[in-house]
Amino acid sequence: MNDFPRVSEGILGEQDTAKTNTELFLSIVGQYFPEAIKDGEVDFTALREEMGEFAEVGSEHYDFTWAGKQAAKKEAQADLFGKSLRYKPEDSLNPDTTENIYIEGDNLEALKLLRRNYHGRIKMIYIDPPYNTGSDFVYHDDFSMTEGELAELSGDVVDGVRFQKNGKDSSRYHTNWLNMMYPRLKLARELLSDNGVIFISADDNEIDNLRKICNSIFSEHCFIGQITVVGNPRGRDYGGIARMHDYVLAYMKSDKTELNLITDKENEFKMFDDLGGFELRELRNRNVKFNKENRPNLYYPFYIEPNEEDEYHLHNISLEPHEGWIELYPLESQGINVVWRWGKEKALANLNINIKAKPMRNGSYMIVEKYREGRMMARSVWWDKDTNTEKGTLAVKELLEGKIFDYPKPAEMIYRLLEMGTDSNSIVMDFFSGSATTAHAVMQLNAEGGGDRKYILVQLPEVCDENSEAAKAGYKNICEIGKERIRRAAKKIHEDNPDAQFDDGFKVFEVGKTTIRWNLMDDDELSELDRASSDTEKLDFTDGHNDTDIVYEIMLRQYGIPLSTPIEKLADVSDRTYIFADAVVVCLESEITDELIEKLADIEPTPAKFVLRDSAFGDNIEFKDFSFRKLSALIRSHQTEEERKSKYNNYTVEFI
């Protein structure tokens, strides 16, 4: 039976280890392995590490490093076994129609479980991780810890979850935080789309280290900016200087990322055209990090018509040369050939509509963009009531009828980040979701601005202190607070926007043990179980399983199928046969018969994959092979000639 393909036990599955020549690899290494780029050249030691080959500690050279960095890098690449996401329908809201996901559990495990389904699909990530103040919690990611080792973590262990307070008096104060953050950010980059962006809240405790690990993971040229957010205008006493602000770091996944303009409610424009009010902004990118050498696609000439101008003295421009027109490349900055902010395709679509040439006093010209009414580029300092932390606290207090959660971020701040970083149908992720402010902001923006953005939230179910206001109000853990906030926020948004249509539901999952036995037991244990019972249900699946969880676990091993995808029972086939995404059929029947094979073959359209139980064939290898060939023959018999010849007419059969 080893000749038949099996569903991958791990999330990563089989990896393509084929070697490629150096020239081809150099052409893509910067895009896929930014950590291997050092000073514009490939560091092959770092590259080997990205491929899973790690040198001895003694051979490491100078770099931004800390105790445990190698282990953190290995952890980011390691597959995950023995875990799955267990569906909680009782906690979900409108689960049959929603595309939003709420996951309870360790976020590193959750990110690994999502790495196939959502690889390269997340447009924006926002996280507000522990600031490492000395009193907050930091996760521990040693998945091999014993119960005894867990007990040694000073009592700060809840239901076996590995986290404890990271005191400033610890010799590993920064190290613990870095080891916690590195693998999570590494996985976050995998999940981001090529035009994706990540925003990370931080304060003075770790902002320097956060910049360094982000430069390492995303690469320094992908740094967009560091926003200073004035969260408390009165300031808090931190020993001599009242600190008023925190930060939001912004990094892009690649050069394809382009931030949107945001709503500017207070701007009053003095210039107008047929499309409305505007102000002028230079199209040249003054940042010398973006130059002719590393952004050649953004370095090209405009041609300016010098003899005619409009009422604001702006001149028409072209991307093609004309007799008598003036050629203009981006002017140098600090002696470096910088580039335009837009590529040719976008420039062509906006010629003489949103971009024109402005004459300068010295006789030269500047290519300018018309900022439209109500929209502006985000500034590097946010000092307004909408982004004030106190507003976030008051909003949650009012919504949940009590001071249930300390210092939540204001929904308006994340709303602004969503405006900058998402399109109307983007997927947004927050894997330190806290009180679920991100979900609140996503629903608010969808309701007010239109769109169908979806969110994925992940939160560790940290137990509320028994003396806290949250516990007194009946909340057992932070996840309960987050889910209730989403429900109440959705209701209020509907009340404030009665005509708005938006997804106000969410499906809840929790990180739990696998439902499929895989290799959880050694041969002796399996033999003992086999002798004790001939029940294949016990042999194949773990205690407490149900069919839905099994199907979701198989779904987690498919590429590009979101976890929100509905699961449909194919009752006409059998009571334990399911399909999702109109592509994958999972048959959990304990016995395969000729009749069942015929019904599977009749499914229209032909699925891309059939998943069957190995034990359903018993030890009859010949029958298994016969069934495999019969399924193929029956499928071909009811297909048209065109369907048979189609390159899309490929399906696979796998076994669990």
C-alpha cells in the first residue's frame, strides 16, 4: 500500500529539493530570500540557512544576533505535527455565510497551520505584540516541553500553554522577546501577498530590535516608515520624561506594495478641476534608497509641452517624445539618480488627469500629482483624537459596559491603517488580536466605505485574573472578550449604518490535537490497540473526533483554499462523504464498496482530489488497486472527449 499517495502528515508536505544553477537562483534570491542579501551580494551561508542547513555556532560571523537566533530560525521553518484546528460552531456567528475567521490558541502554531491555505494571500497584517515592558507575557516555543518543565515556569501556565512574564531583571530579557517574535514575523512574511504590507505597534522598549529583525526578515529596502502615534497627550511618567507616544512600523513584502491615500477630513483645497478639489505633490521619490540602480522600472522620462498651461500654470505631459517638448527624468537627490513613485502603466492612465508638469522659478519643471479631495498621504506623526489610546479604552468600556480590557488600540487607528494597506476585498490578519479591535475596524470600514474585506484573528486564550473586572463580568479569558466585542461592535455598526451591507459573522476554531492518528503511536502501542479492538475508527482517528474536524484538518493541507470554505455533505454518495471548494471530496466511510466507487465517479464536475481511508480497503491490496483503476475508468466513461483532453482534467486520489 506504500505505492499509493497519502495525505501529508505535516503542513508543509513534500518539498521540492531540486537544485538550480547559481545564475537562475541569483535572479530570484532577493525576492524570496531577502535575509540572504548582505550589502547587495548573496551571503551563501545565510542562503543555506534559509534552505534549512545550519552551520555550527562557532562558525557564525558578525551579524545582528542573540542567544537562540539559530533555534528561532529553525522553529520558523519547522513543520507542525500532531496539531489541527478544531471547529467551534457554538461560538461562531453566521458560520454558513461568513468569511471571517477567529482562532483561539498559540499564534505560532496557528500561523503554521495556515501556511498552506493562505500562503501569499494576506494583503495586510497588523499586530500589537507584547511591548516587553517587564510585566507582560512572552510565549515560549519549545514544543517538546514536558509537564514538569512547564511546571517550572513560575506558575504562569494556563491549560498547558507556554507563556510567562519576562522580567527586566532576567538575563534573557531581550533574548526571550526576540526568540518569540522572530519565527512569527518570518511566517507572517510567508503569508503576505507580493503587494502586502505589515504594520506592527511597538514602544521604546523594543523598537530598535524590532527594526533590526524586520530589516533582516523583510529586508531593509522594504522598510516603508515608522509612524509616531501620540496615544496619550498628557503623557505617562516614565522617569523624568512623560512619554506621550508609541510607534507603528510599516514594512512591505516587495516593490509591488503601494500604500493608498487616506481620508483627510480637515483638508481644504484651493485648486479644483472637473474631478474635484486637489493639491499638488511631487511625483519624484526623494528617498535615495529607491534609485535608478535598484528600481530601473521607475526611471523613465516625461515629455513636457512648454507653450501652453492651464489656469494653475500646469503643463500637459506625455510619455512619448514630441518636437519642441522638454524631456525630463527624475532630478538627482544627494547626487543619486532617484526615481518616480509610479510605474509607466499607472502614469499613462493618469496623464494630464492626475499628473502634470509644474514650472519652477529657476526655469525647470517638476512632475506633480494632484491630491484629490478628502485623500492624502499618511503622515509620520499621528496626533489627533481618533488615534488616542484613551479613545480606544473609552470605546471598549462603553461597548462592553465596563473596563474589561486595558489599553486597547482605538479602532480608528487601525481603520486608518486599513485605508492605507488594503483593497476592497483584501484579507487582513491580526495574530495578537487582544480585544479584536482589528475585526471592529474591518467591519467599520466595510460598512462606511464599501468593500468586502475579511479578517483572520488569532489570540491566545489567556485566563482573566479572578480579581479583574473582566472576570467579574463573566469573561473567563481574553478570547471570550474578543468574540463578544465583535458581536456588539457589529450590532452597533448596523445601528449607525442601517443601509450598510457587511460581513458581521465569524467562524471560530481552536488550536487542538490532531483528529487523525497519523504517527502518534509507536508500533507497540498500535499493535496493542489493534489487538484490543478491530474498530478501525479507533485505529484511524483520535478520541473525541468528529467528521467535520477531520475534513477541516485535510483542508489545512490544501493550497489556496480558505478556512472559511463551506463543507457540504454529499448525502447522495454516502452519510460520511463531504466536498469543499467544489474540488476536494473526502470519504470517511470505514468500508469501500463497488457501489461507493461508482457513486464517487458520478460526482459532477469531477473533483480535483479524492481522499479515502486506507483502512477502508482492509489488507486487500488487489482490491485497492482495482478500485483505483475502476474509479478512473468510470470517470472517463461519462466525460466528453473535450473534457478528457483538457489539461484541467487531472485529479488525484490520496489516502489517510
